[in-house]
Amino acid sequence: MEKYEEIERALIKTYRKKIWNRFTKGIREYDMIQNGDKIAVCMSGGKDSMLMAKCFQELKKHGKIEFDLVFLVMNPGYTEINKQKIIDNANLLNIPITMFETKIFDVVEEIDDHPCYICARMRRGHLYKKARELGCNKIALGHHFDDVIETILMGMLYGAQMQTMMPKLHSTFHPGMELIRPMYFVKEADIIAWKNKYDLEFLQCACKVTEKCMPCGDIGGGSKREEMKNLIKELRHKYENIDINIFRSAQNVNLDTIISYTRKGETHHFLDEY
């Protein structure tokens, strides 16, 4: 049995509860896929998107919905070593990738103010454009459960706002295109456990200077998101369900107890109806 075949079997057996069931739950609960969809599975070379790609392959093989897949890799300016690492991992996992080139890193290197935010926006724009060229109507990103709860906390603590990372979105600038996040319920610790089980080594940040991130392990380093990871880890020691409660706080919003909120660009204040 090839290694990729062993990994595929384990996804629906060994990791059925912690990865496979949570992957399919996100798709079902948020109605992410319909018959006739053509989905660009966007792969950065990291553990999350590589696992997402394998889950999609299994879903297409065993699922009841008829849809097509393109495993899309954008090269924003990786070093040759990192680019080859993505190709080698895709071959190892039997994922037929489609890679295209951009010069995003060259552009972002000249930006001093919020380069990561601008880089992310540019990468997404290129992914939408290429996906549409390939006949896709959706792009799938590998954001997982921990990304969601970290976003909630970062918005509150650093952005002074209540927001979350949505499970799916209509594109603002690419009409007819949709973004979905099928890993929405999958926890990062379980992704890391899967990766370690099979001694897989992936890129650890989608950056031209990835090598500088290597000592930080699987969580990256030097960012507000890392601070949130560490905060949540500390809180889990005191109350193991703290992450679930953070997640549910974005579902159980009582507008009767909110001072103000924004809907479609319009701000509403509790005094408006007091």
C-alpha cells in the first residue's frame, strides 16, 4: 500500500471522529457544496490546506453530491526550495495540483504598513481570478476552528469589535464567486496530530522568508494570532471547553443586550428603539 493510500484510509477510520466527521459537518451545516459546483481547493503548502485537499478527494470519492475539483496552488514568490517542497508533498499525497505564478511577495516587500493584511488580500484576489479562469464558482480555504476563535478574540482585544471568520462568503469584487471554509470545525491540534502520525513536513507560513518561521513549530511566530493561541492554550488549562464557548459566543448574540451593531454598512444603536 502506498503512503497516500494509508493516509486516505486513516482519514475515514482512525481520524473519522476528529477530522473527517468535523469536515463533513461544516459542509453540511453551512450548506457549502451543491451539485454542479466546481471548487478550487486553494493550497498554500501548509498542513491545513494539504489536509483539506485530501478530505475533498475522499468526499468526492464517497460523497453523494456531484462536484468537480481543481487543486490550486499560487506561487506568490516562494524560494525554489519551498516551491519544490509543495510539489513533492503533493506528489507524496497523490494530489494533482495546478500551480500558477505571481509576484506578490516582491510587491509586499516594499510595503511597510500592514504588509500581511495586504498580502492576504492580494493572494485572495489572484486566487479568485485564476479559479474563475478555470471555470470554478467557489474557492475553498483551509482556515480551521482555531483560526475562527482566534479571530473572535483578536477582534475584541485589538480591534474593539465583535466579529468572526464566516464559514462562507459571496465575493465582493468577483460576482458569482463564493468562498467556503470546510475545515471550520476541525481543531488545529488534530491536524498536527495527523501530520505527525505520518511524519509529514509542510511549509509553516506562506511567506518568502518561511525559513525564519521554522523555529516556531506549527503555530508560526511573532504575531497577534500567536498571542491568541497562547492565551487560549492558557485558558484551556483552567476550563477545557473555553474554545467552544468562544466559538458559540458568535452564534448566541442577543441584540437586545448589544449597544450598537452594523448591518450592511448601516449602524444601529439601542437608543433608536429605546
